[in-house]
Amino acid sequence: MTSSHIAKKQDLPPTAWAVLGLLSFPGERTGYELKKWADSSLRFFYWSPAISQIYAELRRLEELGYAASARSGPEEARAKRRYAITEAGREALARWAADTAEAGPPVLKHGLLLRIWLGHLSEPELLRGMVTAHLERTRAELAAVREAMGHAADVPEWAFPALALRWSERQHLAELELGEALLEDLAEAGRRAADRSARAGRQAAGDAPTPG
């Protein structure tokens, strides 16, 4: 094995490990099936790669000997390529999963909060509408998380994915609490702004010359 080949194994991006992780559960799956599973599990606590990314990582994993694929036979109307993890892939994935240095800190990129941060360029009603819409989306996501938890509950092989989904449920509940608190904060900020504006109006009226 060449040194460049070894370097490739060491430099795999997290997305590649996530796709390999999807293959680590029993059974063979197509790229489309992996995408569906990512959408009903990974996206609730990490993210769901695009189907093009999944296929790109599958090709990379095959080149490294971490995954293998085979086309379906004539019994299927449309030929499908199914992927499975290899023993070398399972061993590499286990090493990566056990390496605490690889986990790193969580990364928060909250698009709504970026807009709240720029609230001085917006209108209070618009900001409140954004937060309200975010709360509605979060409630819908929470329902989807709980549906996924229900599917995983009675499958012994999914015991640990079920723990990750339970964490996601708590995270969504916390997000709802934070969103409700943010609405209260916006209301308070609006009241303070109104008070400042009223004081400024009274001061301006006091400074105005009186008719004589």
C-alpha cells in the first residue's frame, strides 16, 4: 500500500465516516436507501448529505476497500447497486468512532440568530414573525424525531441510534424553550425602544420655544 493511499484513509471527511456508519448496520443498501435513512436519523443531530455527496463518498469508500457493491440481478425490474461495509471498513470505522480527538466541539450555525443579531436593520414585527415561523418548523421537526424514535424503539440493532434520537428530542424541546424566551426578549426590547422614543419626544418638546 502506498503512502498516498494511507494518507487518503487518514484524511477522510466526517461525511465519509457518516456514510460508512450507515453501512455498518445489518443489510445492504442502495445510495437512495442510504439517503432516506440519513434523512430520518442523521439530520436530527448532525446533517443529511445530498444524494450526490453520498454517491461520491461511496465511490471513495470502495476505492479504499472500506465498502463493496454489487448490481442486482435480472429479478429486479430496474438494476440497482447495493453497498455493504467490508471488514476493513468496519475496523477503520470502529477506530475512528473510538478516537475522542476526532469528535471536536459542536458547531452552531443558527441562521435565525444571525438575523436577530442584525435586528437594528429590520422591523420588530418581521423579527417576531421569523421566530414564530422557526418555532413552527421546530415543532414539526420534533414530531419527525419522535416518529423516527418510534421506528427504532423495537429494533435491537438500533439501540444506539435511538439514544441519539432521544438526545435530538431533548435538543428540539430546548430549542422551543429558547425560541419562546426569544419572543419575550424581543417584546422587552420593543418596549425599551418605545420608552426611549417617548423620552426623546418629550425632551424635544421641552426644548422647543414656547409661543409668546
